[in-house]
Amino acid sequence: MSYIVKQKIKGNIYLYNVENKWDSVNKKTFQKRTYIGAENPIKLVKKRRNGLSLVNKNFGNIFLLKCLSEKIGIDNIVKNCFPEDYNEIMAMVYYEVMEGSPTYLFQYWLEEHHLPEVKKLDSAATSNLFESIGKNEISRVSFTEYWIEHLKPLNALFFDISSVSSYSTNISFIEWGYNRDQENLAQLNIGVVYCEEKKLPVCYFLYPGSIVDVTTLKNCQKYLNKYGLKDFLFILDRGFFSTANILEMNNAKNKINFIQPLSFGLKKTKELIQENKHELRHLNSAFAYNDELLYHLKSSICFDSTNFDAHLFYNEKAEMDVRHNFLLPIFEIEKKLKDTEFKTLKTWTTYKNNNMVEKYRDFFKWNKSTGRAVRNIRKINAHLSRTDYYVMATNQTAILRDELLSHYRNKDLVEKVFDILKNEMDGKRLRTHNDYTTQGKIFLLFISVILCSEITKIMNQKELFKTFTVKELMYELRKIKINNIAKDGKPIVSEISKKQRKIFEDFEIDINQVYGY
């Protein structure tokens, strides 16, 4: 639950957004405060003798986001698809990227930033904007079509799904299901398609909260075909595996090239590793990949009488690292349990739930005859066996080993999208109350994630994360102010520091563009 508090400091009143959060480790609530701004920010910086007044507003961060949204094409697409709400949509996108705070705080943020063409939006007005976007399905579909056409060619696509929690019971998509954030709330599921080459999200799909991952893939393929995407490589997460999905993608009528990592819970996977373990770990299978020593073997796997290529990999160093990092805490827990006796299973269960970190609980079991807690060797071995091997099935017979491995290693790029959505923006819990406002809110968040993904890509390339987070970079640029002179309306941009110049250079923005605004 969020609310605003006022604090008086030296005669001025400042606003803070307060969120109550739950600390799952210490089992207690705590408050997170985020500074919003002054209750009545003083816009009049100084009065000149000739009567001209200056109004200071944040500008550098706004200018960067405007340039980037134009560069990657979303600015023009939003303008074409939502001409009446374009200014407000892009302003709220900038707000999500910069602040990631609840939308009812948008009006306070808007007062401090240079967006003169944007209408003032209070909490009710933002809800109306979401509802308008949600009802306008034709424009949302058009955005997706234009965006995909703009990104083409699209060769390698990742697909993953995550859940977003909600308190509302009036949204048709909200249902109880497996909650990936371990929250005791109903949810909806969001599937995101991501382009590996461009490192940008392509499109998204919404599913009811009870839908499991494997059942979402068929319709996703159909929608991508409708959007004109047919000749591409699909890289999936383990959770999407099913025999039906494998065979559907290999269907001659609408064949899709795919790479499907296989779960270690699958009997065929265990058998494949067991049959090839000796040859896989032989020196003849070793190769160097990005200064790593790995082992690779190509085999085959059969699903419903259809054979697919199976690529087996073994990481020797990972095996040693995982064993070391995993077993040491196990030994420490074992030492604490050494002299403790539990008379009943219930006593042991209560003890481990209250005193042991959740991820280690299943690796110990209660011995009824001795009353002691001992290692669960079977589960420990099963856990360790999953960390050093990985198996991928594919219908692309000509794909090279290093190319396949690169695709597999890059699949966490789409997971980063969900991390941005939930932790950098206001997307972890929905604060909407009907289907239309939910559709509108998620659409706006998706555009925000596109823009933030572009920022992240450039910051990685230019190694800016050594100095800033995304939000820190935004706060550094907001120091650049714009002064609007009341009489002639001609803006004056404040001085730009060496650090700020370097940021604009890294984003390939001519500094003269800033001064010439």
C-alpha cells in the first residue's frame, strides 16, 4: 500500500511517497520512502529589473529520452497510432523510465519537468487515459504491426512469460495460479517476445493467471505469423517444453526453427546424459568458448517417432564452483544440527521452517530411528547434476555449436525485460481496476520497457554501468535546466558539465542539439 506524507524542513513542505514492504528474511514490515518534490515548487527563480521572469525546469533527462525514442522509432509510431494522446503517452513513458513510481504521483513529477505540450493529469485523468488506450484495440494492434515492421529483419527471437500480481477482482485476466514472485495474490501472465539481434522487446501477449507456460506457445506462434513473422529462430525457456509444442513447431505447414532447452525432470534428458556422459567428458569433446573450457557432443532425441538434434554441453568449472558454493552452507547447517534431537516429524518440520533458509530445507530429512536430521543425499545429488550439464533440442540441423551456445547464453535478455518491468518500473503489482485500464497500463509499460532496453543496451556497450544505474544517469541529466523567459518565450538551457557531455557523447547525441533546442 502506498501513500504520500508531508515533511516540513526549514519552512518548506516536501512530499514523500511511502510504501509498506515485507522483509521475507527478517519476517517484518518496513517502509520505503521516495522523494517526490516540494508541495508547491517555486518556479520563479528570479525577477529581473525589466520585469522578465525565469522559470526553471528539469530538461537534460527529458531531452535524452526524446532523442532516443525518435532514434529507435517508437516516438513516430505512437504519434501515428495515438495522435490525440501522443504527448501524454510519451510523457508517462518518460516518467516510468525515470521514476518507476505509481502513476498518481505523475502530476507532481510533471510540474518539475519541461513538457509544456502535456496536459496536467491527476490520478483520475491518468486512469481515463489508460482506459482510452485499453479500449482502442485497433491502435494498439497497429502499434505492434508498425513496430515489428520497423525492427525487421528479425532472425532470432526469445519468448518467456512472467506473472504480475493484482489486488483487483474485476479484471477478467486475473486468476489464481503459480505466482513466480511467491506472492499470495491473484495474477495475470505476460508473455514477451524479444529480438536477440536488436536487443529490444518485439511484442507482448496477456494470458489468464491460471494458464501454464506450455499452453501459451501455440497461440503465440499464430500471432507472430499474423504479424508477418515466419522465417525466424525461436529460443525458448525450459518451462515451455512439451512434446506437443515440439511437434507443432516442426509441423511442415507452419514450420518454425527452434532451440528448446530440455528439463532435467524429463526422463529422456537423464537417459541422454547417462548414455553419453563418458564421451561428453572426454578431451576430444573439449573446446574453448570466450575463455571458458567447455565440452560438447551432438546426439539425437526422439519425440513421438520424430528425431531431433540434441546438443549436450558440460561445464567442468561450473561443476566445481557450484559444488563448493552449495556444499559449504550444507556443511554449516549440518554442524548446527549435530547435537539436536527431534522427537517427532512435526518438531523437525517446525524447526526447519523457522530456522533454516528455504532453499536448503529439502536437502535435509528426519531420521525416525535416531531422531536426528541428516543429509538428503538423493536430493543433493539431483541438484548438483543439474548445474554442470545442459541439453538443447533443435530442428535446425545446420546450426553451429558456438552459434547455438550463444543463443542459449543470451536467453536471459528477455528475463531482464521482466526485471525492468517489475523492479525498475511500476509493474510488479497492478493498481488498475478493470480490463480496459489494465490493457492501457500494460501497453504503456511495454513502450517504457522498449525505451529502457535501448538505454540499457547503450550503457552496457559504453560501460556506463560502472558509473551509473539508469536512474542515477537520469538524475545526473536532470541537473540541466531550461529557463523559459515569459515575454518572448525563448528558452535558455543551463550550462552542461563535462560528465553530462560525456553521457550525451556516449548516446551519440550532438551537444549542439541540446543548446539549440
